[in-house]
Amino acid sequence: MSHKAWMKTVPTENCDVLMTFPDTTDDHTLLWLLNHIRLGIPELIVQVRHHKHTRVYAFFVTATYESLLRGADEIGLRKPVKAEFGGGMRSFSCEEDYIYENIENELYFFTSQERQNIIRYWLENLRAKQGEALHNIHFLEGQPIIPELAARGVIQQVFPLHEQRILKRLMKSWVQAVCEAQPLDDICDYFGVKIAMYFAWLGFYTSAMVYPAVFGSILYTFTESDQ
């Protein structure tokens, strides 16, 4: 219920990744983690909000376009190159950012999945210093903080948010469409290659099964029941 409430009642603008906490979380825990995120990952923008119905606190996490560009360089994100520079795909580099398609348009250069991957990478690589502790949780030097807190139940969930604008477009072109080809490129851009490959295979499998299904139905109709 908490997950669905966040998805439906909180606007997703200025938020890429949502981090929620149990309703028993104290202020010291929230401030400790917020301080570590802001000092350890200055690229991130974090807002703290409280959901009045579920009584759950949450961190709304996003980043500026310039920070995302540096993050894409850091993780080696592959992006399409402009035709005049040879085309194809290449790992992003801030030093040669002008060669990539749509680099001038910050609304379309990164997909929501790419933005979320960069932010999740930063969050999961937030490391503890020697001797750091939160209540009865003692961290080892260099230990990832977010995964440990999630495993201990201090953090309830860390999950990406959907973009309603893109979901509505996919709802019309994919879910509600009848006898039309699946928009596999749009699925790939939003959900990723693995999900697009799955539905590409599912569509092929469904189409391929039409012929044996028709043949089997005819055979069943004209075959005696004892055979």
C-alpha cells in the first residue's frame, strides 16, 4: 500500500529515485544519512518529504543535467554519436560532449532509465569512513552504506519512479493498440534492452503459434473423438 500510495499521490517531477523509510525511523537516522549523502555525493539533489497517510518519510533524489553528464562519463554510458562524427555508439566523454546526438537538449539526451542508473550508481557507491556507526550498526572502512542500511531494514525501499508522460504514450501505442506492431524501440528506450528483447521474443512466439494453433483446431474438429 505504501509503494502504491507514493506512486499515485506524489508528482514525479524533480525526482528520479525514491528512498523510503519505515514509519518508526527517528530524526537522527534521517539526518545522519542525509548529511552523508550530501557530503559524499554533492552531485545529488535530495528533498525530504513526509507522507501523511502512510506516515512514511522519503528522500526524493535527482541531479542536475551537468552532474548527470559527469556521471555518464564516470560509468562509461554508451550514447549515439552524430552522423558527421561517424555515427554509431560510443562511451560518453565530457571532453567531447559535442559529438553526441541531442546533447544540446537536456530533456531528451538521457532517458529516465539512464538518469536513474547514474543516480543508483552513486547511491550504491556511497562509502563509509573508518569507525563510522549508526546506532548499533558499525561500518567497515569503505563499506557501501546504502546497501547495508537496506539489508538491515533501516531503509525500506530504493526504487526508480516512472514518467507518466512516457507511460501514457506507451499505453496508447502498445497496451491499447490492437493488431499493430509493438513499439519495440520505445520499449527499449524506456525499459531497457532486456525488457525489449523479452517482448520481441514474446511477440514472435505468439505469432509463430498461430499456424500450429489453426492446424490443430482443424485437425481436432475433423478427427474422431476416440482418436
